[in-house]
Amino acid sequence: MKKILFLLILILNVSCLKSKEQKHLFILSGQSNMARLDPKESLIPILKDKFGKKKVIVVKDALGGQPIRRWYEGINKNNDLKKNKKGDLFDSLINKVKYKSKNQKFNSVTFIWMQGERDAREKLGEFYENNLMGLYNLLCQELNREDINFIIGRLNDFDLQNKKYPHWSMIRSIQMKVATSNRRFEWVNTDDLNDGFNKKGEKTDNDLHMSVKGYKILGERFAEKAIEKINKEISYEN
């Protein structure tokens, strides 16, 4: 009986030790609505409260007004399937990720993506699904992992009538389709985050960009969804 009790205590101690050693990497990228998001305001505090201050590394590299082809282009307007190339913004992102994560091992990696406005405006929706999946697969390849969680911030309700951005609703649908195609994928709703006041103190209503409060909530939603996916994968493994 004493031997069994000793073994149980030993197993628990080893389990706790492994839990303490676990680190989690979060990669944020996209265009303006990601560029304007301040991870320190809401996302990082939630993640560190959950996993520990020294167990979380967040890498953000985003640039407003950019199409997905700046990260990855597998299909273009000419339907050129031979391209399959990574863009300059992907190089910028992956270099930053590798620099900040050098010589570290991570229990989980989560990719958080907020982009699509430019592609909707340029009427490139028919190529978006292929390029979005290509981007995810390229990231997995570069980091030599097959278990990266993928969280997509769905385009908000700015132009559901497709008047200014002809492929707005198409991109939204594609983002949800991709997000439901894999158990490691998920999407986050942003429809209620673009009303209120911007940083200039101007009142906004159904805007292309989020309000000041909206960005804070967006960070919270990304963090909560990331934690949810990580916990689910742990339950699968056990």
C-alpha cells in the first residue's frame, strides 16, 4: 500500500513539474485590424494569468492595407498554380518568430490571423481559401510542427451588402469554412466591435475598423479562444 501511495505521489510530482515547464507561443499577424490591436492591453494579461508570466511568448507582425499574397500566394488572378510562394511579410513574420523563440520548446503554438479586407476590396475572394490554407501549411512547415492551432478573426459586418468591397461576404464565408474544417481551427466574431469611438474620439458606426473598446474585446476573445483550443488539445492527448 505504501509503495502504491509513493508511486502516485511521484507521478503527481512529475506531472506538476512538466506543467510548470510548459511554454506557449502565440503568433499574431494580418492587416490593419491586427496592426491596431495592442496585445498588451487585454490578450497578453489573460494568457499570462492562465499559463504564467514566463510561460507565454507573443509575437506580432502586422501591416495595414495588405492582401494575403504579401504573406502567401498559391493562386493569383491568372490562376497560376505554379507560384506557391511565400511573400515578404511572411519572411518578416517568421524571422521575428524564430528570433524570439530561439532555443525554446513550446507545448503549444497558436496562430491568430486578422485579415481579408484588402482581398475583399480587390475581388480576390475566389483565391482566398487556397491562399489561407497555404499560409497555415507554410507556417507549419517553417516551424516543423503539425499541431499549430489556427484562430481566424472573421471580417466584421462593415459591408455585408458588398457595395464597397465586392467580395466582403465571400471572404467571411471562406473564413468560417476554413475555421470549421479542422479541430485545431476556430473563428472569432467581430461584428459587434466596430461601433463606438476611435482613438481620435470620433463616433464610429459599423466601421471598417474596430472601436477603442472593440480592440480590447477582440484581444480578450482571441485569448479566450486560444486557451479553449489549447485545453481541448490537452484533453484529446489524455
